[in-house]
Amino acid sequence: MRMLPAFAEIAPGVKRIVAPNPSIMTGPGTNTYLVGDNDIAVIDPGPAIAEHIENIIEKSNTCIKWILATHTHPDHSPAVASLAEASNAEVLGMPAPEGRYQDKTFAPTRILGAGDVLETAEFRLEAVHTPGHASNHLCYRHASLNWLFTGDHVIDGSTVVIDPPDGDMKHYIESLQRCKDLNVAALAPGHGEVIEDPTRAIDWIIEHRLERETKVLAAVASHPGLTTQELVPQVYQDVDPRLYGWAERSLLAHVLKLEADGVVSSMDGRWHA
Ligand SMILES: [Zn+2]
């Protein structure tokens, strides 16, 4: 993934701050977006790193009125609580579901659902429910720019982990199609650079996922009776072995989708076509 400037104005009235949490999972770090010039909405304040929270407050000239989260994974929402306390801003999003890797401190003062709108004097953001990476994942469409803030639903230059049971591959692909149908001009992802050709990027992800699904099915058919862990090296030859733990989660998401489609079945954690 390309390096990003720590701070940039990426469109009129939209600024991006990159959180100092780069890693193999987060790329250059989590993108925090500031929307508006006077009264500001912060999208995804990121991890609770004091230096990053101070930076958000400073770059907003202390005019934060709304804080939105795309979802409640630990690299996106834990800074919400301190930022809300410092700014008295309204907190918007969907509460954390059950399960691991969820930020239970996220406490929205306004729970959003599909189609809900935040309308201000300067901009209008519409919530688009996009389950798949996370069941409570929302993307936000900026009406006048016709941009979509995509969180981890679509990221730049890489694919995201689908970790069952909260992650769901079937929902993920359906949600990608929904985003494609919005015909937005650009995607502002949770990690990486602005994506200028949304249709091409989304088509690539769908194609890539279906290709992987074909590989999973072929591996199950030619090596019947393997566990997901044993299937990983057959299906993810192109992936850094340090990521095999996560690859196994995505592989599980694929076999669960194939099971729902009636193509494979499992017995005692061993898969058969
Ligand atoms: Zn993320």
C-alpha cells in the first residue's frame, strides 16, 4: 500500500488525517476524515492514540459537532469516546455487535440505519448499510460531492478480512453490488488513497472474491476431508504466511457461503464437496 501524507485536503471541505497505526493489517494507518469547513463531522476517529486525538481536535479548530463510525473494529472507533467528551459532539453509527475484535466503548447518541441522513448547512451524509466485513458496517455518501466514505468495506490496494460469524461473505458481495449501483464519483476508504474509479475497483474485488471461491471449491473437491487450516496453503499461495491466521478466517467465510449455496458440506470441521 502506498504511503500517504499525514494530513491532506482531499476535496473541498474534506480533509484526511492518517492515524499513526500503520501495520500489515491497516496499511499506512486508519484514515480519519473531517467533513465541513465550519461545523465538522469526523468520520472514523480511529484508535485511541492521544497524539492522534489531539491532532483531530487541532485540525478541526475545535468545531467538531458530529462523530460518525463506519464500524466498531479496534482501528476505527475507540477514539470516539475521548473525542466526544472533549467536543460534546453527537455520536452516530450502529452499536457494536457481539463477538471479538469489537469496540464495546462505542456508544452512539443517535443510532443510524440504512438511508438515515445527517444534514447540515454545509453538507449532507447518507448512511448506506453495508454488512459483510462487519454486520454493523455503514458507508456514508456525501451528496454534493457524490463521494462514498467506505470504511473497511472497500480499501485501497488490498482486500479486507471477512471474519465469521460477524463477517459474512454472501452479505459482503451483495453490499459491494449495492455500492456499485450508487454510481459515486470516488471512494474515500478507511485505509489508503482516494479511489477515483469506483466501478473498476468494486468489480475487481467481486471478481477477486469469486476467483478465490472457485479456488476454495477446487481445493475442497481435490482434497476432501481437510480442515480450513489445512486448506489455507492450497488456496492462499499468494499470501504472506504471517497472514495465514486471517486467511483461514476468510477461507471459513468462503466455505460457509458455499455451504449456504448447497455446494459443500462439513463433518467434524472437515470439508467435502
Ligand atoms: Zn480498518
